[in-house]
Amino acid sequence: MMKIDRRIPGFGVFLVSVCLAVTLALSGCTVKLVSGYDETTDRAVTDLQRKTEAHLVALESVEDLPECTYENHKQFYDEAKVDISAITVRAAAIPKNDITTQESQLLASQLDNLEKLHKIACLSKDQITLVRTHFNTSFTAILKLEFAKRRGE
Amino acid sequence: MSLDAVKLGKDILAALNGSLAEKWPDVKDYGEAEAKKLAQTLVMIGTLKATGKINKEQAELHLEMQKNATRMVLMTIEGLGILSAEAAINSALIAVKDNVNKEIGFTLL
């Protein structure tokens, strides 16, 4: 029969942890706390980043011109909302994918705020620079986590 | 024959440290780079408001976007941390498996 060293204080908690680890190892399970990499999410977010950048570049080119108004660019906002909705719904359908789901919802909020800004007035180059940074930070955050889910695949 | 809990604990800890240390430089660099960008945009929002290039409503919307971007960076860092913990746990499981089999003298696990 195995003897186990009981001299260590707080041994009970440690022993339970080790037993749990052994049980998991026995069952052949590896622990997975976060969902796996999803190529569709990766592609969709990357495509949306490209579309958003194209929108910002277009706005820069029409600064102070009549074409800069929100009404001339409404199509981008309508399409982007659909894109983000698809990303969010897909993310929410994947188990253990809470962080990416919440980030997708924040991305939707970013788009709403950009739309509100554009409805107030045409965006100056300075504002576009700010918006570009906000969005690139947001897109990078989502993609960085998605790539990390690859786990050496 | 006895399982050495002290040695087993040290082996698990070494596996945990190894996995976490491997991931931290990447997270640290990302966090630092994003923090720098966010600080710059915050200053820019303040400057645009102070110089009258944007009004209060516009400044508030930019700040809200800034906050959202910051939240997303923090959430990603949290996610990277969870992935690191997962890797550490799985490394510890392998360490436990190897040590238990070695101490026992046959492949139990």
C-alpha cells in the first residue's frame, strides 16, 4: 500500500489538487479553458478591418467636400452592422468563447459610436486618425486572442 | 515505496513556472505597446477638445471608443492569461503522470 508523506502543512488541499490532476490524467483529458481557434472568425474580423480601413481612407479623401456627409456613406454602416452581428452570433455559439463574444459586442459598440460621430458632422483627418487607432486596437485585440487559441496547432 | 509529495509539488511548480514564463514576454510586449497607443490617443482627444476642433459630444464619443478599446485590450490580456494557465495545468498534468509512473515503477497513468 502506498504511504503518503503527511508532514507538509495544508497538505489536504494539495492532495485533493493532485488527486484531481491524477483523475483528469487517468481519464485521458487535457484541460481546455478556452475554445479553439476559429478560422471563420479570423477571416470575418480581418475582412471587417479591411472594410473599415477602406471607409476611413475614403473619408480622408473627401474631407471638407460635400461627399463627406453621413448620408453618402450609410451603406458602410449598414453592411458593417450585419458583419459584426454575424461575428458575434458565431462567437456566442462556440463553447468557452466568452471573451471573444464580449469583444465582438464591444466592436459593435465602436461602430455605433463611429456612426454617431459621423451623423454629428463630417470627420476631420485628426478625428479619422483617432478612430483608426481605436478600431485597429479593437481588431488587434480580437485577432491576437484568436491566434493564441491555436496552441501550437 | 512512497510517493514524495514534496518532490511532486516541486515538479508541478517547475512545470507551472515554465509555461507561464514562456507566455509572459509576449503578453507584456503587447500590453506595453497598446498602453502607449492608448495614452497617445487620450492626449489627442484632450488636445482636440481644448483647441475647439471637436465639441463636448464628439469628445465624449471618442472617449467612449477609447474606453472600449482599452477594455478589449484588457480582455485579450485576460484571455492570454487563461490560455497560459491552461498550458500550465496541462504541463503539470504531464509532470504528475511521469512522476507517478516513475515512482510506482509501472505505467499506471
